[in-house]
Amino acid sequence: MFETIVIKSNNWVAEISPELGANVTKLQYENMDVLIPLLTREQLSVNPYIQGSPLLLPANRTKDGKFSFEGRNYSLPITEEKTGANLHGLLHREIFDVVEVSEDSATLFYKNENKIYPFPFEMTVIYGFTEDKFVQRYDIKNTGFRNMPVTFALHTSFVEPDIFKVPIDACHTKDENHIPYGEYNPLNEQELKYVNGSHSKGITISGYYRSIGNVATIGDYVYRVSSNFDHWILFNGEGKKGILCVEPQCGKSNGLNTDDGKVILISGQTISFSTELCKER
């Protein structure tokens, strides 16, 4: 098993695991699961990404686990053997320190010294409830003396809703290893339904999409994210697993290998991301 921090307010209860990358391993509203819960470590061996809301840095795939940045070559471990890519980084496996806990909020902290990413950084995560909303904030600070490239995402794994809506306008083309070519395609007939309202059960959903808004609707819940999340990743396990992952992402998939697919933090700079989740009124 694993230890969790429990915070609650009104109709909400959240459990966060410091030892599993500060993941929200359970989120309930009126005793009903909002996210797919992580109940046992055995679930992680099957798929470590589709329970709760794992933190991804660097986000999604990095081709061959390699990239160049400002005249230097870097390597990341290959974590997806079938595609030969680094998938989702290693932050979701790391142990976070607990800084502060109250009944309705928790603050966690992680310091990387070139262990999981070849750039030193600090990350502060704050979870809490306010005005009957579940609010999350993620601060990433470049603590090195060189510039640091950043792509970041949340693999937010919702219990499959009847209907969802996500503000997107184009889809990345991608090869057989799910590495984008670089250009975008217009949404096809099925993808256009994701914008105005679509079911996910029984259909396959898997794509990298350009964002045109920061508010998604997943069943009875409104998911609002900060505007520096510029893409949405959608995935539902072929519509057979009772999940719908609606993932806000900053930067492109394989963004470390593109000029415009990442954010660059100068030494000492901090970038902040935030999300909030509430029951639709």
C-alpha cells in the first residue's frame, strides 16, 4: 500500500500521495469518484498514468529519449520500449516532501538536482478547496544557472462521463510511434463533436489537440485550467475501460525537439500552472 494525505471540504474529499509524485490518488464529490482512484500499487504496474492526475515533466513523448538545447545534447531514459521514446518523464515516480497540511489544503515540494531531468528545478504543488471547487497550483522554478526547457502536463483521468466538451481546433499529425510530424490537421467529423458534446464509450479517442480555450466540461464537472496550458490531450483506452483522460498540456508532444514546442525558463525564473474543478450548476 501507500500513504496518503486526506483533505476535505463540504462535498469534496481528496487523497494525495507524496510518495507517488504528489498524485491525487482519489477525488470524490458527494462520495462519488470524479477521477479514477488508485487503490493498490498493482494498478501502477499495469498502467501508472490512468489513475488520479499524475504530473508529467517533460510531457508526453520525447523521440528516442534525446533532444538538443542551446548547443548541448541531452538524453532521457527510454520508458516506452515499443516506441523507443521517453514517455511522460519520471516526476510521477518521485517522493515529494510535505510542507503543510490543513483540513482543506496541502502543500508539497520536490527538488530535482539533475536526477530525473538534466536541469535542476524546484516544484511546489498546492491542493485545496475554495468556494466548493477543487483547486490545484503547480510552481516550477529553474534553480540552475542555464536556461531550462519545460513541457508540462497533467494526465487527468476522469471516470468516463456520458458527455464531454473540450475547446480544440486542430489535431497534430503523428507517426506510428505517436510522435507528431509538426503540422496540424483540421478536426475530422468525430473530433468536431468533442467541441460541442460527444460521448466516449465504445469509440476510440486518442490525439494531441491545439487548445482554443481553457474550460472543458466532463459530465457534470467543469474543468478550468490556466491559459499557459496550450494543448489538450485526449485518451480513453479505446472506449472500453470506463475512463476519459482530458489532459491539459503546456508545449507540444516531442516539444523538446521543436523550436516552438516548449517554454524556456531563464535562471531563477518560475512558471505557474493552475486548474480548478467544480460541479456544474
